[in-house]
Amino acid sequence: MEHSPVPTESNTIPSSTSVQPLDDKTFDRHLRSATVPVLVEFTAPWCAPCRALEPILHELARESAGRWSIAKIDGDQHPELATRFGIRGFPTLLLFAGGREVARQLGLTSKKKLLELLGG
């Protein structure tokens, strides 16, 4: 039986193909440095619709091919960011382009709807 290698810096998934966890220290820096649109999910561990959305977001991240970036913020752990963007429920997805919010999606949604939001 073949075992998967232990993750190391050289064999982990590149950040452009994974969902990036952000916090109050990394959020603004991530948006400022982004050269592609960034879809940010405000989520919480107890949120069942958030858990249902997670595989869709990971799939979108893997398929991005440098066209967009996917990130997530735990709204319970970082309530100041949730308040700053008027987040009243989870999941809430915000699309940023050029560092500014350009679209918002509330609640669980489909991959097709997210692709439309991303313009892909």
C-alpha cells in the first residue's frame, strides 16, 4: 500500500489553487496584493450551509488557473471584519476587484452561480 507523502513546503498545493484562510492581520494585505478578483467567504465552523459550500469553493480554487483567488474568514474568530462589511449571516461571499467590493452573495449557492459571479 502506497502512502501519501508528508506535506512539506515543496509539495503542498500552491496558494493560487487553494482556499486561503485570512484574518484581521492578513485581509487588507491580501486584497491589496491581489492581481485577480478575490472571492471571500465569511464562514463559521458551526454553519451547515458553509460546510456544504466548502467543496465548491475548493473546486473553484483548483480550477482558477490564475483568473481568481478564493479566501475565507471565520466570522466568529474575526468579528471586526464581519462588522466592517455588514455581515449578518453565514455564509456570505464578497467579490473584490481592485481592492473594492464589487458583488455579494448571501447564503448557500451553486458552483454555476459562483462562476457567473466570477465572470468565468
